[in-house]
Amino acid sequence: MKLPNFFLLLFISFFIGSCSVSQQTAKEAVSYENGAVITAHPVASEVGVAILKKGGNAVDAAIAVKFALAVVYPNAGNLGGGGFMVYRGKDGQVSSLDFREKAPAKAHRDMYLDQAGNPITDLSLYGQLAAGVPGSVAGMDEAYKKYGSLPWKDLLQPAIELATKGFAITAQQAGEFNRYQERFKKHNPLGAAIIREAAWKEGDLFVQADLAETLTRIAAHGRDGFYKGKTAEYIVAEMKRGNGIMSMEDLANYQAAWRTPIVGNYKNYKIISMPPPSSGGVALLALLQSVEKYPLAKWGFQHDSTVRVMVEAERRIYADRATHLGDPDFYRVPVANLTDAKFNQERMAKVSLEKATPSDLVKAAKFPGYESEETTHYSIVDKEGNAVSLTTTINGSYGALVWVHGAGFLLNNEMDDFSVKPGSPNMYGLLGGKANAVAPGKRMLSAMTPTIVEEDGKLKMVVGTPGGSTIITSVFQTILNILEFGMTAQESVSAARFHHQWKPEYIDVEEKAIDSKTRESLQQDGYTINKRGPIGRVENIVILPNGRLQTGADPRGDDKAAGY
């Protein structure tokens, strides 16, 4: 089935939507009755709503959005990457899907080190060797088998049309395309649809014929249209053009995995999030447990004491993350210990809020019997109350910068998310140990934190964000903005953010985060303030007492909420 006049409708809604996003303020709070979709691109949001209107459920919409983002949001939406999905059905049943990339069979612990044992940074960041085996298509195939309702081909059709006919790029995309031109040319001597001599400008059509053919093969053959046959051959040929090691066998053997979600409580709310190999759910729940006993609502949003408590909790949880988190298929992760409320609260009770704790004095917790930023998120709720929180990535913006020639999509650079060498930071400054060391077939650790919140057994919130190491803290702050500080969905994502990750030894702050008086107080007591640009792009749906779906689309990008 082909959606009638689908492309025309998207074109119109895109221009209307892009205007509304640019004017969005923290005071606006839009709600919908029957379904809501929030993504990083206006066109992808409209694709999701179109599927919901046709009778598709939240997972149908999530699949259609995933493939649409691969077309309209190439810096993070992807076929060549992976991600995580958290699902809550209308009956309250929950599940989580791991379609994180894996290391190829020829990968080994020291593959990114020189002869002296020092990291060769660019090897894990750029080019074919930086890519893990993609999981996105397998993940959508698994999600469809378990929850899909509309025909698979119908869910691919919007993306195929967008790739074939093109879509109008936003001003932000035009700027990115132009800034990356020389890097694209360096890593793609055979060319790519995004490479051209004339500068890109807002409103230009971006047509991707090779990608349309790849999507058509996936529509016809499901996962085999990607992991076998012509598309797989294109990927392996691309490996051979550079220093890549991914093989046909790596692709054919890849499987997504259903895992038991992280489930815990914060006061009278139930938190449902992603388990390892994402560190997000474990760290988020531990952070919430760590601050639960403090009167945050009384203190207020970004009050001096509020910031100190949150930073000191983050300092300790990120130290734990560096030591204990990794792929559970390869490493025994102490999930129960790390998410024990009593443990986290007793540890925080010993923390002084008078002076900053030097990070060198903060060590990961020890448990008996255990060995010692570019992503995109979308949130969807359908009219039946089914909810999807899905975060997907190719790691850095535009991944490894390599377009698979003939197939039209970017390879990820997720191998950098492994601990290339214990104690050496990755591109986000995160440290890691042997729990996250490179190994064949292993999934690299992630900070992605797709999350669903319940209140009194009912759906309350669907939230997540991109942002590399800042993902966990951005979700943490957004949840507190709703549950403690009484913000609307839109206010919760528009509010200025800060971040601490144990090391480096400073608090990252957006321009409008933490007022000047509080900053001075923090600095006097040993905290270092590091001013930086935007942190995260959070998408948040909050279910109101009357059942309407209140939406918050992050104004830091082209993000758009849509619904009906």
C-alpha cells in the first residue's frame, strides 16, 4: 500500500512545523488526545503520526520513524548504527530491546593501540575500522515480529519516498552539511549524495537514490535485505576499500536481543529503563535513589543545595559506571548492587555539601565477587496507551564519516565506545576499564537512557535524549523537572542543564544553567564551572490527569512534537 499524497503532506507539514519549532518557548505546552510523536526532525514526526492515524500502534510508528530518520537525519538517524528501545504496553507489560552494535569477529583488545601501547585516537573514530556491526535493521525486524500490526512494507514506504523524491533540509542541516564537506570528501573518494560543490542552503532537496534502493530491499526482504545479499556485499566492499574488518559472516550472524528492563522506584513512581549493555538505566535509577531523601522540591530548581546534591551523586555514579558496566554477555555486571536504594542513600549520607569532593578521592564501589554526542531519541504514545522510548545512534555526528558506496548510508564509529585502553577517555571524556574492553562479538557500553515512568500503575512519562555522556544526566534532570519542580513537558526539556561525569573534574553548564550567584558559591567551595554549548535534545511526553498527551520537544534543535 502506498500512502496517498504522502510526500506532499510531509512537505507542507514540514514547513509549518519548522516555523513552530523555531518559536517554541518553555511556556508552551501542547497536548494531544489520541497519539503523540516527538523526534529530532519535523518530517520524521509527521511520518510517525501518519502511521498512528492509519491504525498503527506505537511500535509500528517507531519503526516507520526509525527508517524515516535514516533518510532525513543522517548525522544520527541510521541504518548503519544501533540503539535501544523500551516498551510499555497498554496492559502495563514492559520489555526492552537491545540492538546495539557489536565488534566484528576479527576485533581484538589492542586493535587501536600503537606499538608502545598508546591509543591511536583516529582509528576508533574515523574510517572503516571504527565501525561496529550495525544493529538497527535487526532491531526493527525484532520489534515488528513481536509487536507490529500494519504490513512491514507500509512502514518502510514513507522513508523510501523521502529518499527517492528528496526532502527539504532545514537551516541547521544546511549548516552541518557544509561544515562537513571536506571531511566527507576525505573519507569518501567515490562520492556520496551529500557531497556537492555548491553550498547547501535551507530548503534544498536532499535526494538519496542509493539509500532508496537499500530501503526497498529491506521492505521486500526484512533483515535479509540488509544483512545478506547486495546490501551486505556493499558493506563488505566498503570495508575492503579502507582498513575495515567487518565480514559477511559478521553481518549474517548479528542478532538483536530482548532483555529484562531496569525497573525500580523513585518515591511513588516506577522507573522503567534500559539495562546493560546500556549504562543508562542502572545509572539513572542509582542517581534518583541517591537524591530521593533530599528535599529538592523545597530547595527549588537549580538552587545551590539542589545542584550540590545532584553533582555529588553524579560524581559517584559515573565512577561506578567506569568500573562496573559492560556487555552482560561478556561481563558479570552487578546490577542489583548498583541499583540498591539503601546502598546509594547510605553512600550519599556521608557526602559533605559544604565542599566539593575531589574526584580523585571518589572510587567506584566494591562489591564482593565482582571484578574490579551524536545520537537521536524519539518518544511515542498511541491512542491505546502503548508507549515506546527509543534512542538510536551512530556515535559521533555522522559516525565514521564513511558512506557505504552503492548503499547510501553512513557507518557508525561505535568502536570508540569501548574502553580502547583502561583509563583512557573516549570521545566524550568517559573512562572505562576491562568490563568494557574490546572483544570479538561484544557490544560496546552505551549511555543511552530511553525511559518510561509510571505513577500509581499508570503511564506517566516517556522520555529520552541524545548527548553522549550527558544523556544520563539530561534524563535525570528532566524527570526531576516534572516530578519535583512541577514543570510542564515543554518546560522540562527547555530548561537549562548542567552535567558532571566524575572525570574531568568540572561541572559542564549551559549558558543559562545555574545562576551567577550560585556559580560563585559553588566555585568558592571547590567546584569548577565549565561553560559549554547545548546539552542534549530531550523528547518528553507527559500523560496528564485527564489522559491527554502533553509534549515537550527540545528547542535546541529542529525537534518537533506532532500528534492528533
